[in-house]
Amino acid sequence: MGYSSKGRKPIERASKIAHVEIIKNPNVQAYIDQCIIPSAPDSLFLEPYLTILDNVDTSEVSAVIAIDGGFTETFVREEYPSASITFFTFGPLLFELSDLRSLDCKRFIAPEDLARLKKIERYSLVIPTKGIRHKDQTSLSATIRRTIYDFFIKEHGEGEKLIDSLQWFLFRRWMRKQDNNYEETIAHCPYNCGHDNITFKYGDPTNKKCPGCNQPIYLTDTFRLHERIDEELGAGGIISYLMTMLEQLILVHLFHDILEHLKPSLMRNILFIKDGPLAFFGLVAPLYKPMRELISHLLSQFV
């Protein structure tokens, strides 16, 4: 791959113009002819899955909570760029619709006008991505598992912990008739000691010892993110899954806070908006089950 310092493209380090010829290469064409390539679905195929929504009465909505986040991966030392961390920042933003409407009446928007849009809280999380481990942990995987668990048990705001909302969510504590039979099972010990089926139930400590190797197991291990961490290649494969999951669980945390600690009827007055998909992907996909059950419950109670 050549490098150029002059000519028509003096700042192009490596020319990619020849890449467009790849698809025209006879070998490539011959190989593609032997493959099954997905095609775009016909519009008629989608019709059975489309639903026309009824008009929604928004007269009771007086506030909006918007949730968004992002992450950045960076190296720790310039002289050792392969050792990296990822910094997450995300959280909800609350604003009253009356404040938003008042901005429409202003010819110019001053900073003090925007100050009325009040942040509830910003969450931040740092995890090692590659080439780093905590001094008290034996591996990158163990470090990340402990870091995520510590984030959930940390107090946010007025003594609130995300781990409490996670328990409320996983064990369906929003149900009127409490069912203590719900459980979360870690299929395999994250330390690969050979012990299987480590189970958590509501009321259990959120961390326990593996019966096989006596190493710590956390309730947050139910996310199964450790299954995608490679000690050599790093944890880049879990970053997007972790970001989407955290945004979703912040939404769950808000539901929990309103229903259990504030006033349940407030659910009718708040419009929740989340940037991005509402699905759980990859390893954390099983979380869709309690989420669907929770949303169905909320719809039955407040719509």
C-alpha cells in the first residue's frame, strides 16, 4: 500500500481508489455467484406487521424526560496506545412543556432561558477496553465485571442505587401479586471453573461466591457481557451492547423511582423519549422479556 506526499491528493496517506474495482474482479464475481445474498423485503411482505396507531390523548402530558448517551474509547498512554479505556456518559433530561412553549414566544433565546431545562442527573462510567486490569482483579474480564457491578451498587442522587431498580426489574416486583419464584441464573461460572447454574432470587445478596471456585459472582453477571471479552483482543465487542443496555435500564430506573418512591399517577403526565432503538441486542437480548412485561403492565395501568 503506497503513501503519497504530492500530486492531486497530497494528504491521502494510502490510496483507496482501487477498492472500487474489487466488485468487478472476476474471482469476486465468481464467488458471489455461488452465494445466497439477502435482498430488500418487498413492501407487501411488511404490510401484515404494520399497525395504524390510534390518536393518543396528550392533554395530560406536562413534562418530558429524554434519555441519551454516548461513549468514547481512548488510549491511556501515548507511548502504549494499545492499552485503552472507554468512557460512557448518559442520563435523563427533564423539562416542563410550559418552559418549552415559552421559548417559542421569544425572538431571541438567552442562556438563562435554557437554564430552565433541568437535568436530573448525568451518569458516567469508565471501563477498561484493552490491556488494563484492576490491581485487585486477576483478569480484564474480572475487572470489567467488578466495574459494572460497582457502578450499579454506587449511590446516585439521593441515596438511590441502580442495583435496587435492577432487582425490581428482573424479579418483576411491579406486579401486584408478588411472585418470589422468579430467578436469574448464571449458566456458567465466569471463571470457567466448571460449575454451572448459579441462581439469584429476590432477597438474595447481589453478590455471592461460586460453589466451585469460591470466586465472586454478581447479579450483573446475568448480562453475560463477560462471554464476549477476550483477554488478548479486549472488550471492544461489548461496548455498543453495554451502552444500549444502560440507557434502557436508566429508563427502568425512572419507572421504578416514580412508581415506588414518588407518585404513580405522574406516569400519565410524563412523555419518555429515548434516542436510538428500544431493543436489547446480542448477549443482553434476554432482557427484552421483563421489559415487555413491564411495558405491558404500565399500559394496562396508565393508558
